[in-house]
Amino acid sequence: MIGALDISSSALVAQRTRMNVIAGNIANAFTTAQEDGTIRPYRRRVVTFAPGRAEDGGPGVRVEGVYTDPSDFKLRYDPGHPHAIKNGPLAGYVQYPNVNLTMEYVDAMEAARAYEANVAAMNVTKAMVRQAIQLFA
């Protein structure tokens, strides 16, 4: 039964990482420049999971990696923006991050539900352990 707790705890860590990445995506949804001042929009990040716990490879889930989404940036016409493209066929357009706020909110709700489901599984496992101890005592 302790293995069930390990599996659920690995899922909690994975979903927490996912939520942190989603929060970063939402926070940077309108960021049009990098920290060093380079005019390049924030690129959405995505978490991927893999089977096996990170510590020992046992049953569970782990974060395989955090990758950037290669999809195109959004273009919005705003010639007064300081980061607007100055010349060429896209003059006056601003490149915005490839973050879709609706999808980020949906992903956040899904991660929260998965987190809650794993907490519930842990609580059921703890109750089973408690009852087994009472039976043996």
C-alpha cells in the first residue's frame, strides 16, 4: 500500500510542475520582449510526462521535460506599440506570444482536477492502511 502512496505522490509533483508552467504561460501571455531587452515574444512552454518515478524509476509518473511550443506567434496590428515591426510587409504589426489564454485555463483546470484526484487516492490509501493496522492490532 505504500507503493500506492508513492505513485500518487509522484503524480502530485508532476501536476504541480505542470501548474507552475501554466502559470508562467499565463503571466507572460502579452510579453513582447525578453529580459535582456531583445524584441522577441515569450514562447509558450509545455510539460510532458513519462512513466516511472524520477527518483528510482518505480511505478508512477515523472516530468520528462518542459519544452517550448514551436507554433507561430500571434500578429496584432498596433503601429503605436514600441515593439511594432518597423518596415516590410508586416510593418505596424506586433508579434505576441503563442499563448492561448483559454487553453491555458482549461489545462490549469485539468491539472487541478488531476491533483485533486491523486489527493483523494492518497486519502483512500491512508484509510485502508489505518483499517489494516486496526485489524492486525
